[in-house]
Amino acid sequence: WRGVLGDPLTIVKRDPRDRRQVPADIVRRIIQGNSEPQESFETKWVKMPGGKADKIALRQSTVKGLVVVTLGNGAHAGAASTIDVTALRDEEAGDDLTIGIDQKVGSMMRNSIEEVVKLMRLRHEDDGTVPSGYKIEFGFPDKDQLKDGPSAGTAFALVLDSMFTGVKLDPEFACTGAITKIGSVQPIGGVAAKVRGATKKVCPAVGPVW
């Protein structure tokens, strides 16, 4: 699959009358979220100015992201994937916060983290909820699997906002979509498959975000 919240169906567009086969190595890279050369995948850390809060409201939180996965028979199906976040005191952070992911991700996911940090600065920099001296780390259960795609942005933003405000996320809630620094969620691919996968297991209610 394209990335932790990405959709391979939005990447490969081919005329149905064209019966030529896509080379197996290209298909494999797309499905595994490795459309970039492996050496271009790297960890990502972003500095955010610390604030006046004595401590972070939540030291750990979890959010579910909607994904499209490839089954053993080659068919695509939706599912909900967990993203965990932890916040630990870090002397090296000084008066700032260090926010990022300690596993290799592609350029689109790295850019997504940068956008989310800008959004958090715009939303919380002056409201007294942001502490200093913490390292905040996003993580995925399958840490050794390369990840890419911008659609984790909404999940990153919601769970980071939860850490600052102390408002816990509903464990039966899941989300997907790229997000900009002003909080605008971009068009989402593979919605039908993602929603079907979510409602089958962990998310009994489905609706738009207003």
C-alpha cells in the first residue's frame, strides 16, 4: 500500500483498454509504500518553540488512521491502523519541543509533519497549552516497514492537539487525509474502501468532519 494513510488506487491510473502489464517491481514498490528509492527514506524531527505550560497535558495518546491495504489475492481492502504518540522530557530540547518520527519515512510524510507543526504553532503558540523541554514521537506498530504519503497529516494533527489540550480522542474514531498548515483537509482517495474497513472492526459510526 502507498503509505500508512495513502491509497495505491489513486497513484496508478491506466486506460482499461491497455492490457500491458505493469512491471512487478514497480507494483511492489507502490504497494509497499516504497515508490521512492529506499535511500530517500529517513527519520524526521522538527523543532517547535516551547510555551508557558508547566507540563504536557497528555504524555501518550493514540489515533487510528484509515488505510488501504493489499490482500494476498491482490485485491484492495480498507482497514484502520494505529498511530501511537509519546511525550518524554528531553534536556536536549531546551526551551523548545522536538516533534517527529523515529523511523524511516518518505518525503511526503516528512512534509506532512512539517505542515502539522506549523498548524500547531498557529493554533496553540499563545494559548498556554504548549510546554517546553519535551520530545514528542509518532510511531507505528510495524516500525520496520517503510512509510510514505501525506494522508497521515490529519491523524498527526488531531493526536498532537490532544496531547496539548488534554482532550482524549474517542478510541472508536479514525481519520484520514492530508492537512495544510491552516487546517484544511485535502481531497481523500479510496474513501469507500477505507470506510468499509473501519466500520467492520473499530469504528461503528461514520460521518463528515464539520
